[in-house]
Amino acid sequence: MKELPLSVKRSIELLGLVLLIAILVVGRDIIMPIVMAFFISIMLLPIYRFLRKYKVPESISIILPILFVVIFIAGIVWFFSAQIGILVSDFPQIKQNVTKHLQSLQEWIFNLTGVETTKQTEFIENKSNDMLSMAGKAAGGAAVTLSGVFVFVGLLPIYIYLILFYKDILLRFTFMWFKTNDHPKVKEAVYETESIIKSYLIGLLIQVSYMTILLGGILMLVGIKHALLIGVIFAILNLIPYVGALIGNLIGVLLTLTSSTELWPVVTVLGVIAVVQFLDNNILMPRIVGSKVKINALFSILGVLIGGTIAGVSGMFLSLPIIAVLKIIFDRTDSYQQWGVLLGDERPSKSPMSFPGFGKKTKVSTKSAD
């Protein structure tokens, strides 16, 4: 059989990439719960195997790890509910603090621009009315989104159970997709995918735990109100690469401003977050996760943005593990190795333009017209 030209192969690859993104956009409500369940299933495999080793029935060996996940999620929901209750009870004090901050901001704007505070108040009231009308229009969409979240959470345990129960069928399907000669590579890719996903997700759970303890504990010792809530919110948002840390800083500042009329707590919160994040990025997280997820920063950021555009918050959380799995597949497929190089962070020792014969200029022969 005649081999396809290189230009045709690359065109098919790009067409397949566009088709894959289109499928994800159209079917994200169906695909994302399955992808999330797949990653959680891999993380629960050690517990499942441990129970099966001691002759625990298969169904119970699957249900028990899922119960652990449900209890963990329920604990997070309970914590946020309790913290929101505390915020609601402090609402009168929060209102006074916000009013004082707004007055200080209006005075600063008046000194800077000369715009009177009454005109600023009128402008804020007009914009507030516009925002309320927009919020009313968006309420229906929010209700749909909330129902989608409940469907997502409700389907997740079912998908996890079925993936663990039928894992051998899924593996058999994967091996049948390739030639027998390629099965050793497929087996290696399966083991490495499982190892990377487990180390990455378990590492993220450990990261959330120690960042909550460090950040929340230090802020509590300093005397910052809602310290534990700030710590948990920042630790969870920090799971979203690059973007989450920025949002976590903003939320930490807003929560601090609503609970205090002074600026020193804001500076303290930003300083403590900076120190904890430095420890996390340079000392703690590299030792926990290691260098197994070797994705360069450019495609990490692009992956987060594209994942958020396609599937919202769940897409942002899952972007790095998905890219890591794709890189494993690309690195072991001869025709797609260039994509693995593009996603990775292994920089060549010298520029490809300096390779022998690549950058040499060649003379073009010309024939004189007769």
C-alpha cells in the first residue's frame, strides 16, 4: 500500500484536532463527567486492589472507595456551608466595613480627578441597577447551570463504579485497537498513564491539605478573620494552574476587606500567600509530585484557557492530566512524536537551526535565456 504524502498526514492530524475540539464542545456535558470519573477511578485503584487482595467481593471493593470520595466531598460541602453561615451572621459588620471602604475610595477619586462624591454615588447607583437587571436575566441560566452540577455529581459515582467494574473490557478494547507487535508499547503507556495520574491527583490532594493548614494556620495566628476560609479557597483554586492563584489572591483580599477597616490585614494576607506559594512551588510540590508531569508552561496555560472555554471549571481542573496522558500517547506513537515534543518541557541542547546541513544556504542554479 502506497504511503500517504507528509503534507496529507499533517492535514489529517490538524483536521482530527479540530474535530476533537468540536466534539468536546458539543458533548462536554456527557464527556467531562466520564473523564472526571476515569481519573478518579485510577486514583481509587490501589484501594480496590488492596481490598481484592484480601478476598473482599468485587462490588464491595468498588463501593467502599466510592463511599470515601462521597464522604470527602460531603465534608467539603459542610465546611463551606458552615463558613457561609458565619459570613451571613457577620453581614451587618461587613456592610459597615464595605461602606467605609467605599467612602475612602470616593475621597481618593475626588482628590485624584475632582469628581464630586454625589456624582460618583449616582453613577454607582445607575450601574447597580443595570447589574441587577442583568442578574435577573442570568438567573434562568444560573438555575440551568446548578441543575447541571447536580447531574454531574449524581452521575459521577455511577460512572466510577462502571469504569472499575468493566476495566478489563476497556483494557481489552484498547489492546485490540493496536497490532500485536505494538502491545508492549501499549502496556507501557497504560502503566505510565496510571502512575502519572495517581501521583498527580494524590499530590494535588496533599497540596490542598498542607496549603490549607499552612495558610489558614498562619493567618489565624496573625489574627485575620475568616483565615481558614481564605486558606481553603486559595488551596482549592490553586489547583487551577496559573489562573487559580490570581483568583485566590483577589478573593482573599476581598474577604479581608469586608472583615476589617484597616489595610494592614490585606498586606498581611498577600504576604503570607506569597510565602506559602513560594514554598509550595519551589520546595514542597516538586518533592511530592516530582517531575513526572513534564508539560511546558506555554501549553499548560493554553490548556487551562482552552479547557475553561470548552467545559468551564471542570475543564480547567482536568486540563493538565489530559495533556499529560496525550503526551504519553504521542511519545510512543511514531507518527505523532512531534506533538509530544511540542507539549513537553525538554529543551534541546542547541538550536535545531544549527544542525548539520539544516541551515546551510544552497546555491540555486539559473539558466541564461537563449
